[in-house]
Amino acid sequence: EIRLSLVGSEMCIRDSTESGHQVALWNYSSPLNPGVTKGWRSNIAMTSDAEDVAYTASLLGTGGAPQTREALFAAADAMRELDRDIRIVLITTGTADDDGSPQAAAALQDRLGERIKLDVVRVGDSPADTAVTDVASVVKEAPSAEQVSAALTAVVD
């Protein structure tokens, strides 16, 4: 398991909330854990509490099979209900739910709609999910966990 160093990302979270934006935190919830039936978890709903988001983010690690598209579809559905412009920032090591479908990017874009923008920070050297990166407005690479904070800062600036 890799424990992501998100110390620098606390500044991104704080900058976002101090400039009047709210932040939500979702993570993959691989069926590695007993009783888990879906590939994602909504940890914190939209909030301006930077401390709570940063603390919760510091507890997250990687492991299992990332079900990226399932998580993105669920997040898009939840965020679309807010009826405002939203940016989803995906921090990912890859995906396990790539069906290879040439229509996958179009299906993801359709799910995101007009008001949801997707930005991606790719961690490590696993193959990119091209359906996700094709739809993303910005894709930043973080070859190691130590580079995540810098890549995240570049995405949110």
C-alpha cells in the first residue's frame, strides 16, 4: 500500500475554501474491505471546512482495484444535483474498469454534462484510462507519491 503524501494539497484545499469555493472528498473504496459493495465512498459532502477535508485526505492510501469510471459516474450524478458549475479533480493510479469500448469517453462526457469539468492527476506508472484522460480538461503526471501535491497544485491553480 502506498500512503499518498497530501501535505502540500492542504494548501490547495485551503486556498479553494478561502476563495469561497466548497470542496467534497470521495475516494475509491475497493472491495478489499469486508462489506464494501461499491467502488467508491463519499467521505465528505461539499463543505468549506478545509481542516476536515485535509485531515480526511491524509488518511487515504491506495490499494485494491480502482473502479475509476464507476466512481466518476457516481460523483457526476451527485454533483449534477447541485445545479452549478463543478470541477472534479481525480487523483488516480489507474483503473480496473476499462472495458475498452470506443464509446467510453463519450459516455463519460455525457455523464459529466456541460457543468462538470474533470481534471486528473495520474500517480505512478500504470497505464492511463484513455477514456478518462480524453475527457479531462487537464491531466498532470505524478510519477511518485511525493509528487502528488505539486501536480495537484498545478491542476487547481
